[in-house]
Amino acid sequence: MAKPPLSMKPTGWFQVAWSSEIDAGEVHRMTYFGREMVAWRGESGRLTVMDAYCEHLGAHLGYGGHVEGDVIQCPFHGWQWSHEGRNVCIPYQDRPNRGRRIHTYPVVERNESAYIWHDVEGRDPFFDVPDVFASFDDGRSADDYYPQVTMYRAGLELHPQYVLENGVDFAHFKFVHNTPIVPVFTRHDFAEPVSYVDFTITFEGEEGQSIEDVRSGVEAINGGLGVAVTKSWGMVDNRTISAITPVDDRTSDVRFMVYIGRNPGDDSPKAQDRARAFAQDVIDQFLADVHIWSHQRYSDPPALTSAENQGFTAIRKWATQFYPEDELQKGVTA
Ligand code: FES
Ligand SMILES: [Fe+2]
């Protein structure tokens, strides 16, 4: 295990919770990017994520703060703060404090997840969170799939970039995922903050089979470093979301979600059992990667074969756009 040498304060969208963890009227505590935060849902259903400390005298809103309508009220002296982090009421003064503001984060809820936009330079979002259905634009939706099966591992010593490097790492599949043959990448598009990786892969058959005969694969869309969605074809119909969120300078929370396609007209208990078993298989494959990532020491510069060189160079160059300028200049990610 080793502290990641890459910045743990990257820019982008990062999952901080599942939507169902924060009901209307609830306040949820969390730590991401080394900051204490609260997420709270107003009675209208709107989700807010903000820094945890009250701008008055610094009470932590996650310890006794409560939602009143669509504002959060501090437990210490009752000051109320809005979705924008503005003070809207001081109970013992006739006007609020218009100057002080609690830092809030842009929030998107999608695919039953809550994502925040994190950028140390305070810029507005410059790309969108991928949607595990809509982003593939094939007319399929959550209705065509069983409910998502989730996996969560908190505080692992790994960096979001490790996960995405899987998308260029053809050589690990045989060893980590026991594929019979080495997959072939058919698309590497790292031109924009949202990048695309497609590959032909099979988990079945003989070692001797030819990749030309394989009729199955995976398409992946990476929304920056924090969120990746995948769609499979030619195998058990599944979609996945992986979401890695830095907690502090050493560790990240890992969330993974799998959807298994329904067989039209067959919702029997047996079909559901099968779907659950397939979902577990997909989770187990991801956990096999997590086992490596959470103990690896990031190698930079790495010792690559010439076949590996192009993909790794492309993804590592792409990743630099998400790191704060000053850390790049210091050479932290060089
Ligand atoms: S510390 Fe929050 S109202 Fe005083
Ligand atoms: Fe992998």
C-alpha cells in the first residue's frame, strides 16, 4: 500500500451518496476531499450538499442541524441557511447576514446516485455526469433492467485514476479476470473530458480461440476521473457504474452498481435469482480489480511494453486536465 502520488483533489463529478440514503427532511454527514460536508434534502425534495460548518460560530450542521421546509437550521443559535448557502434567518435579529455564505457544491442526482461537482478553482461544471442508460442512446432504460445491485467499500488506499487505467490495460484481463484470451480495444477516444473506451472481450471458451471469432464486448464512458458507466453486448446483458471519490489525501470511497437486463416476459423467481447471481459475478470481477488497486503503489513512470505505451500515455495525458494547476506545476502528476 502506498499513498497515491496523484492529486486527491481532482476536478469533476464524484458520487457522495445514494439518493435513497437522504430522505426529505434528513441531514447526512460525510467527508470528501478532506472537507467535512453535509447533504440535506428539503421538504420539496431538493438535495443540497454544503460544507458542514456554520458561518456564525462554527457549529457542525451534521450534529443536530435540522431541515425546516427548504432550509437547514443550525443547532447552536438557530440561524437558517438556504440551498445556495445563504443565511436567510437569524432568529434574534430582524434581518439575515447577507455577506456570509456556506460553500455549496453543484449537485446532480442520476441513476439513483447523488454526485457533486468538485473543483478547487471554483469553476462551473464543464462536462456532464454520464447516465448508465441515456448516455448510450440505444432506447433502453431502467425499466428494461432489474433494480441496481450495489457494492460499497469505504476508505480504500487508492486513487480514481487507477480504476480508469483498466480501460487501456489489456494485459490484466487474463490474470485478474481469468479471461481465456487477451481482449482487443476497438476505441480509445480521449479528446474530451468525457472519454470513450470500447473493447472486444469474452469470459468464456478456450484459450486457443481467436479474438476475431469473439462476438461480445464492453463499451465504457468515463465522465472525468470520478464516474464511469459501461454497457455490455453479446453476453449477459449488464450495465455498470463505478464511482470513486477521494476522502482525504490517502483514501477513496468506492461505489459500484450493476444492472442486469430483464428477459421480456419472464419475471419468474428463477429469472430473478439468475439475475442476482449474474450481478454478483460482475461485482466479484470488479472486486478482483479493487483488491489490486487498494494495495498497489502507483508507478510513474511505469515500465511499459511498446504495445501498452500508446494507451497508457493517452489516458495519463487525458487525466492531467482534472488536476489542479499548482500541483501539476509542482510535478505531483508529472
Ligand atoms: S454557530 Fe450556527 S447559529 Fe451559531
Ligand atoms: Fe479490471
